[in-house]
Amino acid sequence: MSVKQPPSASSSPRFCNTGNFMRMQRLDDPLGMDFAVFGIPFDTGSSYRTGSRFGPSAIRHISSMIKPNNVVFEVNILGELAGGDFGDVNIIPGYIEQSYEAITQFMQPLLDADVVPLGLGGDHAITLAELRAVAARHGKVSLLHFDSHLDLNESVFGQPYNHGTPFRRALEEGLINPATSIQLGMRGSLYDPDDFKIAADLGFKVLPAHAMREMGLPAVVEAIKQRVGDTKVFLTFDIDFVDPAYAPGTGTPEVGGFTSWEVLSIVRALKNLHYVGFDIVEVMPGIDQAELTAYLAANIGFEFLSILAFQKKSGLR
């Protein structure tokens, strides 16, 4: 009798491929699928706390609490969509460029099959590799970036690849169109007081947290819609966009953020954008409290999938 052996830890890290999102079916063939959830358990790009390599497994674990019906959108995500959990990218701990290559190779067949990817991080450095894969399929995309930091540094510790640099590299590599991109929620103290000006000079629109509060969330939603229009959008959500009272399990928290209800309200209001990919990053279960951060991340992922289901039900996809 032939028995399939577990993967060797020398080729697949022990923190990869543990559990399925929302207890969905584990899949490996993207043909005919609408979406693919997958983990990117990489945190070598972190500059302060590490541990987001365990984010995908933590999000998956608590996601078993989520049911498939979204009452706001009036959809059952698996009633409208075909998809499931495609496991984890076998990243290479400590080797960022080789891990980038592994991420893009993992995503290529998904994108070739016109599947919308939902990546679970991992630190924010991973988004550069995701954008490389997405741009190879779709061309330049609009970046819809929720975060408390711009992540536009020229370098960190003298190195080009870090969770503080992905969108500077994405801009340089021609993966994103800054003229239709928007960054939201930035706050906290800065080393360089001109950071927001630098972002504007690079072509990005930035709505820091204090400006969002002054505008009000409905006006923020309208600003996002006007900025991205009908372009193809990659939405990246750093969990530290949320106030640490609601999402304590993250590496570089900033006070004065947004509530979980506000996050869900903003995401739901953006239901008509042309999404070609999503990710959720910087969840660190080792410093989380009562799985609050992981559970919020799982629910944000559920809302992303609900939007895809709503769009398909409405004939928009």
C-alpha cells in the first residue's frame, strides 16, 4: 500500500500549509475557479517585530467561525463563486528575492486561469511579488492601499527589499499606476517630515488618517472611487490600518486608527471596483489578544470574497 508522506521541512517550511480558509475545500487546479485563497508565510522583510509568518495559519484557524452568507450583500459566497484554499507558497525563510520568485511562480497559473487571488501574509514586503505576478497578467494596476505607513522608502537598512519599500519598487518596476492609486490611513510620527510630499511627488494620492477624519468616511469612499475609476485594482490591506485597540497583533502599530466597523463599512462601500487581486498582511498571532487581529483579518477576507460574489450575482463580473 502506497502512503503519501508529509512534505519535508527542507522544502516546505513547517509553518506552511496548515488548515483551510473558512474550512473551504483545498484545491490545486485553478481552472474554472473564480478566486483562490492562499498563504504567504514570509516575514523576513519585517523591520521591528517578526512573527507574521504565522499569520496565514492564524487567520485560517479563526476563519472557521465565519459562515458563507453575507447578509449585507445578500450573497452566499460559495453559492455564487467557485474557489477554495490553494495552500501556501513554499517561501524560503531568510531569502527575500528567492521567496519573491516563489510567490510569482505560485500565482502565475492562478492568474493565467483568470482567478482573483487573495493572499494572506506575511509582512508587507510580499506585496511587491504579488504585484509582479498581477502586472504580468493585467499590466499596470491601480493600488488601493490601506495602511498606517506609506511603505515608499527608497531603502531600509541600506537594502532595497523590505516591508517599508514595496511600493517604491513597484513604481520603479512599472507595476502600478500612481495617477490612479491611493494610499489611506497613514499616521504617527515620522523621520522625514516630507514623507507625504514625497509620495505626492511620486504621483500618489495620500489621505492620512487625520484628513480622513476631517472629510468623513462617505467623502473618503467617493475620493477612492474618483481616483481609481474603472481601472483594474489591487487592494492591499495592512492590518495596522486598524487601531491597535481592535487589532493589537501587528508589528508596527500606530495609535489613532480606525475601528473594525469603520473598516468593514469602507470595504463594503467599494463593492463596484474592478478588482484583480487582494491581500491582507502584517497579522502577528504571537502578540495577538483573544485572536482579535486574526479574526478581523479573516472577516476582511470574507468581505473581499463577498464583493466578488456580489459582482458576479449582479452581472458585473
